[in-house]
Amino acid sequence: MRLAILGGPGAGKGTQAERLSHALGIQWISTGDMLRQAIVAQTRLGEKVATRVKQGELVADEDMIELIRQRLLQPDVANGWLLDGYPRTAFQAEELDFLLDDLKQRLTVAIVLDVPDAVLVERSLARARADDTPEAIQRRIALFQERTIPLLEYYEMRDRLLRIDGAQAINRVHEDILKPLAAQAEGNSK
Ligand code: AP5
Ligand code: MG
């Protein structure tokens, strides 16, 4: 299975991605975690993106597309993957489809976690990561609305969007995602 999980800052993408990747036996790929690791390791990419990530700005599409291209070519993702926080812009979504065409693969479904802004702020502030200042959180919410919400239509039109109420308890969100995926997997095996 090949999945993407989208949602605002603190929507629970990482929390759900970790559980889903275990439940489905697929690799969890978090672009936010990859960037934070690159920043700590002071790689060329890390140095390039550090300020943007800290301020809650998006990293340039071309850097993200290359990062994902390299990652999806690794042998450990052959059985499937779950992209956490990617794609985030219409351009990234289109480029992902081009890449998957090249690899003769297909995105099974894009999951979006619907969570009210007030809850996003509350959860992010409670977690207090380095980029969880009130200004950076507001900026990430604004960018989610401007850049990521429009691409939901892209997946909806292709009948590949799974919309989930992400404001529920963690276990409930997990079950709501897993049920339709299990039904789909069963349908495909018949
Ligand atoms: P990224 O790391 O993806 O940050 P984000 O989108 O702001 O999301 P978070 O990781 O903060 O939240 P989450 O949805 O994973 O929630 P979590 O499970 O942790 O990206 C960081 C930065 O990298 C971006 O700002 C950008 O600069 C750059 N970047 C990354 N991808 C990019 C891309 N594709 N293009 C360009 N730039 C990119 O949960 C949050 C908290 O809530 C936790 O404490 C958790 O325990 C709690 N929680 C979770 N679910 C629930 C629940 N159901 N009920 C109660 N509490 C819950
Ligand atoms: Mg995360």
C-alpha cells in the first residue's frame, strides 16, 4: 500500500503514521523528520533549509521533490510506504504522480486529517518543538490553508481522498483510517 497523510501542524500526522506503518507493514517517511535530521547533522540540505523550517515556511519544492525521489528509490520501501507531510503543494502532488508513473507505482490513497485550527495550536504549543513558537505555528497553519488545502481537490477528483475527523481520540482516528483501507485491500485481493 502507498499512502500519503496530510493535515495542518499538530493534526496528528506523525502519531497516526507511526501506528499505521506498523499495522500495515510499510515504511513511514516523514519529510519534517528528514529535514530536522538534516539540520542537526548540518548537511548541505540542512544548512539550506534551517531558517525556513524554524520560521514555519515551506522548503522549496525542488529540494523536497529531489529528497522524496531519492527516498522512494531505496530498497526498503519496495513493499509500500506512508508519506507523512508530503505532498504539501499542488506542484509536489503532480511531481509525485510523475515519479510514481516512472516507477510503475500508484498512490493508493491520500488521507487528510481534519482538525480545527484552535486544536492545532493547542496541540503544537503543548508539544513545544523548536519550530513550535506561536508565530511559526500560525505561519504553518496559514500555509496549510493556502498551499495544501487546494490540492485536496486534486485527490478528490481522482477518487483518492480519504477524509478523517482528526479531532477525535488517537485510537478512534486510527480505526477510522484503518477500516476503509482494510476494505479496499480486501476488494483488491478478490
Ligand atoms: P512537519 O514536521 O511535517 O510539521 P507539521 O506539518 O507542522 O506537523 P507536525 O509534525 O508538527 O504535526 P503532526 O501532524 O505530525 O502531529 P503529531 O502527530 O506530532 O514539517 C515541519 C517543517 O518542515 C515545515 O514547517 C516545513 O518547513 C518543512 N516541510 C516538511 N515537509 C515539507 C514539504 N512537503 N514541503 C515543504 N516544506 C516541508 O501530533 C502533535 C501533538 O498532538 C503530539 O503531542 C501528539 O501526541 C498530539 N496528538 C496527536 N493526535 C492527537 C489526538 N487525536 N488527540 C489528542 N492529541 C493528539
Ligand atoms: Mg509530524
